Amino acid sequence: MIKMACKWLDICPLRKFEEQGKISEEWKKNYCSTNENWNNCKRYQFEAEGKYHPDNMLPNGEIDEKLR
């Protein structure tokens, strides 16, 4: 099986927060980098189902009010 990054990785608002130093790169390593991981990402699941999710929702589903 080929390991692929999440198809929304490049447009995910969490990348902006990561670049700004507001969240750790560990989120990307743990959820975004391979298909075994992004299937567990709540953001990915919501996007796939067409459900609203705020930009400050972390991959585990937690809303981080500090992220703006």
C-alpha cells in the first residue's frame, strides 16, 4: 500500500497555524502524513461528509479557542 498524505493537506487551515508557530508539527505527523492517520482525523471526516467544522478544530476534534 502506498502511503499518501491527506488530500486536503495543502489547503487545511491548520497548515497556516503550524507555519505561524501556533501549533506543533506533531499534529501533521500524527494525523496528516499517511492514510493510516488521516482516516482518524475528525477534520478529514467532517470534510468528507460535508459537515461544517471551524478552522480552529484540531484533528482530534478539539476546538482550540486560542487559534485565530
